[in-house]
Amino acid sequence: MRARLPLLFALAALLVLAAMVSWGTSGIPTKPPSSSDVDLTNELYTPGPVTMITDPPPGGSDIIDALLTLVLVLVLVAFVLVAISGLRLLRNRRRERSRVGVYGPSGEAGWLSEVTKDAVSAMDRHVGGPPSDAVIAAWVHLETEAAASGTEREPHQTPSEFTEAVLTEHHADENALRDLKSVYQRARFGQADRVTADDVAVARAALERIALEAK
């Protein structure tokens, strides 16, 4: 109900503005009858009383202009309040999606278990190739899922920091996550040819431990 108050306020202000405009004077000019409009040949014509037309009192138009300006200001304020309410509602919905996760009612544990299992599958698709490629593929999958979770990335966060923060928020095993990140950083930023099959096994074990403890 609170979110609808600014909208109702804006509609009321528009109605007031429309009513004030309708109260204006008619645009059809009027003038008193002249002698040319009277049939002078009619001997029975008797001039009637003359009505004096006076100008409206000074200052009336200034008051109307001031009221119109006030109404316009109120309308603008109302629209700003409606926009702010809409942004707050959108932000709250994003936060709710980030708490639930991309897999819906299954919640944090379901989301974490799914993405880590998929990361293991991404690693398996690189079996037979360079071990560093398998480790990198697993972490990149985690980065992609973290970005799609609905959690907003802070400007100062790197993709790796953001991914680690999202997984930690979903209660990933900290030791397993630390092992996985360490192997990934050596594969991505170190000497890739020095990443061995043992490193792939460490990364796989870390992912499986995270998925197991997430259930």
C-alpha cells in the first residue's frame, strides 16, 4: 500500500490541475450591441438598459499562475517518489533472487551443489588436454554461475574475488574453496605448463567436497 501512495498522489495532483484549467474564462469574445446591429427602421424599438463591462480585478492571473506552478511542482515530486519506489522494489527483488539462487526453491545448498557438480563436468570435458585448461574451465564455470546468481558485483571486486564472495555467501567450505582458488591462480596466472594432473586432482577433490557438504 505504501508503494501506491506516490502514484495516488500524482493522480490527485493531475485531477487538481485539470480542474483548475477548466475553471478558466471562455475564449469566445463578447461585446455590447452597437447601433449598427439594431434595425433603426423599426419605430417600435426602445433601447434597453446599458450593462457596463468591467475588467477583471488585477492580480487574479498571477494567483492562478502561482497555483499552476505549485501543482506542476507537486506532480514532478510525485513522479520522483514513484520512480524511487520502483527502484527500491526492483533492488529488493534482486536481493531476494540472490538469496534463493538461480535454482529456485532449492535454496543456497541446492544452488551450490549444482554449480560445483557442473564445474566438475566442465573439468572432465578437458581430459586429455593440458591440465591447466581443465582447472581454468572449472573456475570459469563458477564465475559464470556467480554472475547469473543475481548478486551484484562491487566495483572494486575482480571476477575471482566476486566468485569467491558468492560461494562463501552460499556457505561453501572455506578450506576447499581456498585450495581450488590456489590451483586456479597458478593455472591462469602462473606457468601453465607446471600445472600437473595432481593439481587437477586437488581441484576436483575441492569441488566434490564443496558439493558434498552443500547437500
